[in-house]
Amino acid sequence: MNINLRVAVKEDCVRLLELVHELAVYEKAPEEVTVTLEEFVDAGFGEHKVWDAFVAEVDGFIAGFAIYYTRYSTWKGCRLYLEDFIVTESYRGKGIGKLLFERVMQEAKDKGYNGMNWQILDWNEPALNFYNKYDAQIEAGWLNGSFSTEQLSKK
């Protein structure tokens, strides 16, 4: 199996969004993905881009990706935030996730960031087991807050 890690390009966005939908199904929230392809492309490759990504290709097929951006913590400084990290189901267990994750870790080091953050659903045992192999610090006690576009417009 020939695995090639590379920086995502604009032409990858259709496949990346397919993987985003696959992840949402796995996380039992497919209806939560409301971003359009146009918005997704603009956020990654537009004038005011906010995310970057690495893709893992197997024989030219994008089998996985890791999308990330800079997060600023008033307590810690600049940190890399891993937004989504997925390997499509039929390619799991082949070392692709390890390569992607370690590439993102290297990116945080290369940029001189003070660390890296991500979220894990508490029921996602395969993900928890994966991150535990790296001795990741899994925090308890923080709850996520959010507003939808509709909620913001009411304020």
C-alpha cells in the first residue's frame, strides 16, 4: 500500500467534505453538518482562510485527512487545534491515522506552538484508545458552549 501525506489543495474539498459527512454519521450527528461546499472551500482557500489540512492518499485515493487551525489561549498562547481527523472506515487499522496524527503534531512543533488541542466524544472508545497510545491528556469537566446562526441573529 502506497500512502502519500500531503497538504490539501482546493481540488480536494469535495472529497474532504464527503469525509466530514462520514465522520458526522459515525458521531451520530449527520444533520449537524450544514456547511456548504462553497463555504468550506472559501474557509480553506479563500481570501480569509481559517483552516489548513493534510490528506492521506492511498494509490491516489484520499483515505483520510486532518484539518486544523491556530487557536489562541490566554493561558497558554498559540496552540494548534485539530478540528477533524478521520480515516475512512475501510482504510482504518493500516497506520494511516498514526501518520496523519504525527504529521499534525510535527506541524505544531514546526510552528513553535505551545501545544495542541482536540475534542473526543466520551463514548468513542477507538479514538480514546488511539490518543492514549500517545499519553494524551484527556480532560474532564469542560462543557462545550455554542450558538447557531439563528441564535446569533436573535441577539
